Amino acid sequence: METIDPGTVGLGAARLARVRDWMARYVDAGKLAGAMTLVARRGRVAFLESYGLADLASGRAMAPDTVLRFYSMTKPITSVAALMLYERGRFQLDDPLEAYLPAFADMQVWVSGSGESMRTEPARRPIQIHDLMTHTSGLTYGFFHATPVDAMYRARGIDFTRSDGDLGTMVDALGEMPLLAHPGSEWNYGTSTDVLGRLVEVLSGKSLGAFMRDEILAPLGMHETAFSVPAAARGRFAAMYGRDKDGGLEEVGSATDDRFLREATLHSGGGGLVSTVGDYFRFTELMRRRGELDGVRLLSRKTVDYMTRNHLPGGVDMAAMGQPRFSEASYEGIGFGLGVSVMLDPARAKVMGSAGEYAWGGAASTAFWIDPVEEMTVIFCTQLLPSSTYPLRRELRVLTYQAIEG
């Protein structure tokens, strides 16, 4: 990928070098196997550097062509897929989900207790498609180990991280579970975007993978982004790491034997894509350019503007919706749009940024953000579970914003 002199877009080369030093500190301390950061301004890449290894066992270096698990950075792409169908008049955002997915009719909401003694009550209103996009549906994740509801997910085998099985069957089983909260009342991260992916399938008549390939990935030239690692790219797939009991690294996902190396039949719109930094930059450029890239328009500029504004009730932040923190970040001053977080007030968020900046990240500590005010895009890549291990995203925000000189 071509890079330019940072000074031509108002970034300081010496200040950007602090990003390299920061990555090196984490890798040299044994906290990360490898890391990579892309910083672009006005659509031009001013900084793209990697440090360390993609696979400790083989000694293979982290590089721009490394294939990575992007996990929840799949969610904004799934949201774009749904909004493309919205633009075609296939649904309205306040439509009840049950009109398209009948398994979500007559939902119950958890009140108290667990197991046989669990008490529920009828949902005050149906789940709307808008609730899926804003994570206010009442759905959660089974891997949180935090509530009796997510325990029911695990007991029933509701797990969108698997690649085998059928998305429709898994989503229908989810419809039999109680909700964690009444639709529209709380922000709860969970399987909402997986359900949204199933909605794309029902409305388009294609699998989610086929719709993304035909309508988004191929038109944008994102040829190494898919729900499994392309055969030609398997030698560039990164290993996954976690922190061991001594604070070092242990492999928790192999570069040579991993579910992403097998053909996926269950396409997780919430976290199933692998990609490269260059491919994902194509997607962020589509968004930064408000729906168009290299003559290909997937969404209107009005739709992108609508997607990336705060959609939480009354304009509140996520903290006011019951989510004071997520991953390593505080959600004071952060709202949520249709598939992306939205910066409302950097002072309240206590981190540098601009009002209107939108972002999201993945479980393996990957992240991106787009700042329309500064015309800046940042993509960070590593493979470390969980994303709350270190304050990587907050630190990188400071390091990239301090590099602005003009």
C-alpha cells in the first residue's frame, strides 16, 4: 500500500514515530506478539507500520498482508448491508422484527431468578429493527458469564462464534430465550447484529456471505475479506494470543488449525469476518467518503450521515443507557449510531477526539475510527484476547491525535 509524506496532510513524521515506539514497547515487553497501525488523512495513508510477529511459533512477521480475525469489526459491514436493503425499501427501521423473523414474536423479558425459578414478564413492545442496529434489543452474549440469561444461551448452545451449522436455525433458537431488558430501554452488547445478518438473508434471498461478497466486498475490491480464510492466504494467517497467568502470552488460536481455516456455513454478522488492514481500509474509505469509493456507491451520503449520528433515546450516551464501561473504555460521552459508536463529547469521554467521530473494535483488540472533522482514519491491528487486556485504543487515540500539526 502506498504511503505519503505525512507533512503533506498536516501530520508530523516525528510525532507519528511515537506510534512505532508505542507498539515496540508492548511487543518487546511480551504483552503483544505483533501490532500494526494505519493512519490516513484526507484518504491518503501517512503511516503504515508493523512491529513484531504474526505467529510466534513460526517467527513470521506481522505485515500489511497478514490476514487477521477482525471479529466485531464485522458489525459495521453487516449494518451497511442492512442499510443497503433499507435504501431499496425492503423495511423501515421501526418495523417489528417479528414481521420478518417470526421466532421473535411475543418475547419475554427476564425479571429475576435463574433456572427453574426464573421469573419473566412480557416485553412492553416488540423488538424493532432499529433496536438491533443500536444494541437496544435486549439480546446479550452467552460468553459474558454475567447473568442468568447468558447462562441460558450457553445451555442451549447459542454460539455465533462457531463456523458450522445454520444461521437461521441459530437465530430461531435465540428467539426462544428471554431478553435481558425491555426493547429500547438499555444498551446491551450482544447478538443483535447476528440477528441483523439473518434479516439480510431473509430479505435478499442470499446467504449473508454471498450478499456481502456480491454487493459489498467484490465491488470495493476487498478480495481477502471473507467468513473463512481464502485458500491462497492461509500462509499469511495470524495466530491468536491471550495473557497467561504470569502476564506473558499464550496461544489461544492457531495460525494453522483454526475454525477460520474451515469453510463457514454459519455466517456471523456480529463477528465472523477475517480481513487485512488494506482491505479494511477500503471499507473505512467508503464510509469516510459517505458511501462512495472509486466510482462505486453503496449508500447515499444521507444514509451514511444518518447511520453515524447518535440514535440513543433523547440523545443520551451509552453510560446513561446502562453501559458505563465496555472493553477498556468508558462510555461517558459516547453515543451509538446504526452499527458504530459515535463520539458526543471528548471532554466527558476523557479522551482526545472530535464530536461526530465514529468507531468500533473487535474482541482481538483490533479497532478503527473515522474522524470527519479532522478527515482522519486510524486502523489498529493485533491478535490479543480479550480486548480489555490493555488500554490500547485509548492510548493510540492520544498518539495519533497528537501527531496533527496542520
